[in-house]
Amino acid sequence: MNILIIGSGGREHALAWKIAQSPLVEVVWSAPGSPAMDRIGPCFDVAADDVQGLHDLALQLEPDLIVIGPEAPLAAGLADGLRARGFDVFGPGAEGAKLEASKGFAKDFMARLGVPTAMYRKVTDPVSARAFFDSLSPPYVIKADGLAAGKGVVIAPDIDTAIHEAQAMLSGRFGGAGAGLVLEEFMSGEEASVFVLTDGVNRLTLPACQDHKRLLDGDRGPNTGGMGAYAPAPVMTPELLKQVDETIAAPIIDAMAEAGFPYQGVLYIGLMITPDGPKVVEFNVRLGDPECQVLMMGLADDIVPALLACATGGMPARDFARLLPQLHASRPAACVVMAAQGYPGAYEKGSVIKGLKAAGAVEGVTVFHAGTGVNEEGDWIAAGGRVLTVTAAGDTLEQAVARAYEAVDLIDWPQGVCRRDIAWRALGKS
Ligand code: AMP
Ligand code: GLY
């Protein structure tokens, strides 16, 4: 079969890499893809948010399966349109994508179903914001309702900062995304991410991950899209995973189906493990980046039958459960993101990256490209904020992390930065 992947980041490079290993697959196409993805299969110059262009491309290529990587095209209804044309698509329709695209929708949905999450209020003015925060103790959590490229959340230490931040969002810091706000009670605990593959009825939970959102070692500095990740995360015991499936994944996925919008793809559950148990921080409607890189690296099984089953739907429960039999025997894996100096603020593009071949030759390592290009001399160059995801599997998490850093040290890129403490929580526990 032939598979079309939508997207161009490290997540999509890892998906293409894993999918291409499947004995079921002949060609992996990507749109728009990247120079690194082009080495796996042909890329087509159609942007991930060009819904009409992607419809046209699908009609031209007639792929057997379309895997949509990023959230923006899902929120724009790309999956609905492609399904209406008869394609099998991995990724929810626009209604399901609202779980990520509107934090207010997600909170109301959870409240209706009794899914554990932080107490909240939706507001559109600073006076209501102050009234709600007056009923809580600091710190205060302020979120733009809409998609804000992962930057729409502020944790404020005191009420004046909280109101100032709320005002800035309401007056357009994130454009329309901040026209409405979701204010939340602060939850303390350790964070983890759980990814549930579903065909709208059946569910398969992938090994739990932990991301590292802050730029600097010790979880300091600004929030980023993610500076590294690992799986499985020991904080998510089998009992907690079962609890998350029963109290979060099942009610959400069942309610979507009952509402007439069966959710076909992956539900990303961002969790806080609080003293009262796991609570939802946020939902995303796609695989995480860089969590996907780690999951693809660790997974022993072929991922394609599971992606296909989610996209087509209708598989008997027993068969669905057998799709990834080695799931929890999958190998520990870790990744280190190398970013351009200055990220998540302004950064330069075009610096030359050497040593990728040597890094990729370290046992168990693959370097996924999140934002690279090729210059006239044929060198790899930086072409984004997050540039590389150096990813490794090992017999143990310690070994995976050591291999990833051994590879990082072979990469000759003076303008690149990375964290040195990926997986510190798990390694500290062992
Ligand atoms: P989000 O973009 O919703 O994932 O939020 C970014 C980060 O803000 C999360 O990874 C958490 O670290 C933090 N966060 C969001 N909501 C809360 C909350 N209610 N309590 C504590 N931390 C939160
Ligand atoms: N790594 C966090 C995300 O993909 O949203």
C-alpha cells in the first residue's frame, strides 16, 4: 500500500521512518515533507494548511491511507473532507479537533462527562477574570481559548500579573485565539503524556511519555514546543494508565461517538499526576512532537496496521487489541531536541550542521530532522527553531539516554543548543 503523510516536522519524519519499515508499505509520500523526508519517499510542495491543495493531491495520488501530523489542518476539517471523498484518514474531524483547538470546548466537554481536570472559568473580560481568581490562591493559570502554537498558557505568580496577562491576551496578543480565555486553578504534580489510538470505539494506549517543555536544564527558562522526551515514563504505573483509560479516554471517545463524531486517530492526553490522581492539563488531537519520535523509536511492532484500523474503523474489539501485541514490551527510548540558539525567541537560519552521519551511526540512534534544509554545497543547514531530534532506543532508559547524548556530541553545530538532563525524573527514580 501507499501512504501519504501530511506535515514536515520531526514528528512526521519519525512517522515516515517507521511507516516505511512496514512490509505492507511500498511508497511513503509526504506533503509538504522536508529534505530529510524526501530521502524516504517523494515529497509534494503542498502546505499542511492548504486544505484544497491537499484534497487535489490526494485525488491525484490515491493513497491507501492518509496520516495527518499537525493540528491546524485537523481543526480546519481536512480529515472530514478527505473522508467524504472516500479516503481512509488517520486523524479526527473538525469536531474532534475542537478538543485541542478550543480549550473552552474541551473544558466544557470534560465537565459534562465528569472527567478529572482543573477547576476553570471561561471569561472575556478582566473584571470577570479578577472575580474568579479572587476565589483561588496563587499561582494562577491563564489560557487563550484558541490555537496559539503552544504559547497560549501563562502561569502567573500573583493576581496583578495574572490580570495583566489576561488583559494582554484579550487585547490580541494571540490574535483571535485570545478573544476568549480559560482561567484555571493551578494543579501541582508531575506531568506525563498518554497517547490513545482509537477507531472511534476501540482504544489502544501507547507507552506513557514525559516531555520537557522548558528550554533549560532543571525545567527552567521559557516554555517551548518540547526539548526532549522519553518513554515509558515510570510515573505512569499500569494502575494509573488503567485509571486514565477508564476515567478520561473512554468517556471522551465514547461521548464523541455518541454525538455522531467518532474520533479516529490519536488522542493525546496531557496529564498532571496530582495527589488526587491523574487530571487532564490539556488534550491534543495529534501525536506529540517530540514524543512521537520516541514512541516510533521504541515500538517493536509495525505501526501501520494500527494506523489503518483507526482510519477505517469497524474492527472487532478482540482484533483491535491484538494490533500492537508488543506494545508494552516496546523498548525504552529517549530523544534530545537540538534547537537553534535563540529559540523559542528569534533565531537565525542557515548555519551548517556537520557530523549527522557519525551521530546516526551510534548504535540504536536515529536523528530525525525537525527543521533542516540543504545548501548549495550539499550540507545540512538549520532551517527552523527546533532543528533536530536525536533519538535513541536502548535495553534500559539509561542506555537510551547515554546513546542519544553520545550522538549529540558527534554533531558539529556550534549554533545549536540542547538540554543535558533529559529523563532526569525517571533516572532519578531508578
Ligand atoms: P498546555 O499548553 O495547556 O499544555 O500548558 C502548558 C503547560 O502549562 C503545561 O504543560 C503545564 O506545565 C502548565 N499548565 C497548564 N495548565 C495548568 C494547570 N491548570 N495547573 C498547573 N500547570 C498547568
Ligand atoms: N511536545 C508537546 C506537544 O507536541 O504538544
